[in-house]
Amino acid sequence: MKQFELITQYQHCFGKTQHSSGIVKSELEAQEWVQQKADNSNGPLTQIEKDPVCTCTASFCPLKFQRPTYSYRIIEVQDNAK
């Protein structure tokens, strides 16, 4: 059985970090989530507390002011209903 994990990604000075923003059951829902995030790119940011973008110690790190990117990936889930 396929499900779709919603991904929020940040680019940092040391590399990328990815965070799960939830799971949906259809690819259409995942596509709509990504599109909704893209359409509201000027809206308020949801910062992820444990992401280094919030705690970077570099005083003038330009990546502290970035906007995240959004995507999704397919995850296979075992169907235990059998």
C-alpha cells in the first residue's frame, strides 16, 4: 500500500535538512499540499524548532532568512489488514 510523506526542506550552510510534515493517502492530496505551500509562499513561515536554521550560531548567516521548499515522497506501508 502506498502513502505519501509530506516533506519540508531547508538548505543550510552545511547541507540540507528534511522534516516530515505529515502523511497523506493519495498523491493528489500530496500534490495539492505542495501547490498550496507554493501559492502561499509569501505567508508566515512555520519554523521547525529543532532545525539548525533556527539555532545557527553564525551572526550573519543569510540562510536564517530563507524560505523552505516543499515536496513529497512515496512510502510503502505494509497492509496488516490481511
